[in-house]
Amino acid sequence: MGLQCLTLAQFRLQIPLVQCRCIHSVAVRPQAKKTSPTVQELYEKLVHGDRYALSRAITLVESSRKDHREQSEALLSLILARQRQMNTEQKTVQGKPTFRIGLSGSPGVGKSTFIEAFGMYLLQQGHRVAVLAVDPSSSRTGGSILGDKTRMTYLSRQDHAYVRPTPSRGTLGGVARNTNEAIILCEASGYDVTLVETVGVGQSETMVSEMVDMFVLLVPPAGGDELQGLKKGIVELADLVIVNKADGDLMSSARAATLEYTSALKFLQPAYEGWRSKVIRVSAKEELGIDKAWETMTEYFDVMRNAGHIASKRGSQRKLWMWRQITNELLDRLNRDDSVKKTVELMEKRVYEGTMNSGQAADRVVDEFVKATTME
Ligand SMILES: Nc1nc2c(ncn2[C@@H]2O[C@H](COP(=O)(O)OP(=O)(O)OP(=O)(O)O)[C@@H](O)[C@H]2O)c(=O)[nH]1
């Protein structure tokens, strides 16, 4: 086919992937430049379950380079087209329903121990498990709460498990977009259960709850600090609360915590008809109650799926993220334009001094932005 006959989308599919500068891809295959696959080749490998292709595809969606963004959009379009063609919107290529689970909890509550035990249990049940992470610290401090130590090492060595290292840069909004896209890539690659882990800090929990089918909160076997003040909102997001460390000397505190959470949740209005948030006890370390945790999660999934709530929840989430992305993108563009930036500075000053009201100032900024974009 002559180059001039190709549409832009077709053309993108033919371009060899440019080697991402990100550490993941460089570390995986240093000579990749020579053998860079095209988007089409990457897609073929990805849907056949090639882990290297999955890592590479996630690296691609994490990149903010313009050419990488174009390639990742082409890749995601191919996946979407295939799902529509095969009528597998909520399934893996193999036809298994996909289940997205968010997992959060304070540092030290036992998230990695739980994910390792839970992931191994799911593998035994014939599932393929992907683990992704949203690290709230990366955007603010440049450091990492989740990523600084090696986590889930045993699970990550299993053939049917994929544990993605924590992205270590980018804004929380950017990380969220990447995670949403990484979920799609994992599912396209045959992982039917995707766990999205986050630490209980800042906005990351709300964000994760908005990208999964079920939000699970892991809590320690102690009086519910989470039930008071700031954390209360997070408990309210949970479809399932898991009291961890229900073993040895901690057993009686775990029992007390279970009662406390159960009575607190009793007064909440169920978010979905047919499902009331539950509280269960596990010991991730002793691998006790892991089967019960999965049983409760599948019970939730079945209720929600049969009522059509999984499809509608995912649809609403896609709309929500579209609007978040529009807002981010517009703000980015607004901040890039020099004349708009000047107006913004002036308006901020006037608003701060009280010589102009906020609404008026906002209108002026938007007008300036519209003027700048129509002149481009
Ligand atoms: N007794 C007991 N200890 C546990 C259990 N699960 C985890 N722990 C211990 O709790 C500590 C923290 O466990 P992690 O799995 O690293 O906790 P985490 O939530 O991933 O911690 P961060 O990575 O800091 O967010 C470790 O010392 C674990 O051995 C459990 O079920 N029972």
C-alpha cells in the first residue's frame, strides 16, 4: 500500500514504536530500538497474552510524548474495535468476565501481604491476575509510598500474574488516566481480575473507587479511627471492609473492629440496590479467610452484573474520566498561552485585592482563552 493511500489512523499503526525513555522499557530490552514493533504488532502480541508486550503497552500509555500518545490511542482503538466486533466489552479475549477491584488501606495495614495471598488464591482458582498501583505521593513529593520497596515478589513471579511497578512520576490526574488505560490493556491481554491498589492518603482512594467495579477497604484490627472524621468518607465508599490481621493476639481486637464497622455501615444508604456493604475478617499472613473474601467479592459482582450495574457503572466512569480529561487538557492549554497567562495573573491579583469579584474575573480569563484559541 502506498503511503499516500493510508488514513492517519492506518499510518500510525505502521510506524515503529519509538523507544520510550521510561525506565521500564529501557530496562526490559536495551536493543529494542532495532526491533521496535509497530502498533499493530504490539497489539497482536498483547492480545495473545505476551507479558513483555503488555509492559511495553503500559509504558506507552504512561508516556506524555505526543507521538507516544498517538500510538497509544491507536492501540486502544484497536482493542475497542476488537471488543465491539467480538461483543466482549466486559470480557477478556478468552470470554471471561472482567472484574476490577480497588484495594486501599493505611500504610502497614497489610495490603501487599493480602494481595500476595489473595492473588495466589485466585491463580489457584484459574484466574489471571493483574495488579496496578496508584501512588498518591509521587505527584506531590517525587518520592513514593508504595514503590520504594519490593512488593508482591512471589506473586509477580507467577506465569498468570502481572504486577506492574508503581508509576513514579506524573500528576495524580495523569496517573489516573494511565491507570484507566492500563486496566483496559491488562484485560485485553487476558487478565480477568485487575486489582488497583492505593494507599489511604489524600484523594487517591476516591479516585481509585471511580475506576473500579468494587472498592475494598483493608483496615487494622483496632478501634475505628477510620470511622471518625476525615476517614469516614472513605469507609462510606467501601463495598467491602476487610479487617486484616485477625490472628494470634490480635484476634479479639479484630472481632471488636468487625462489630464496630458492621454497626457503622448498617446506617448507610446502600449505593446500589441489592448490595449492602459487608465486613469480614481475614489474616493475610496466615492465609485465613481469603476464600471468604473472594466469595464475598464474587457475590457482589454477580448481584451487580445481573442487575446491569457493572455495565452502567463503567459507562458512567468513562464519562466522568472524559470530563476530567477535558478539564485537565483545557487547564493545561490555558496555562500554556502567554496572553492568557498574563490575564490570569492580573485577574488573580484583582480578585485577591478584592477589586473584582471571582465570577467576573473567571469570565475574563475564559474570554481571553477563547480569543487566543480562535486566533491560533
Ligand atoms: N499478624 C499479622 N500481621 C500481618 C498480616 N498481614 C500483614 N502483616 C504484617 O504487617 C506488616 C505490614 O504488612 P504489609 O503487607 O507490608 O503492609 P502494606 O499495607 O502493604 O504496607 P505499605 O506497603 O507500607 O503500604 C508486615 O510486618 C506484615 O508481616 C496479618 O494478617 N497478620
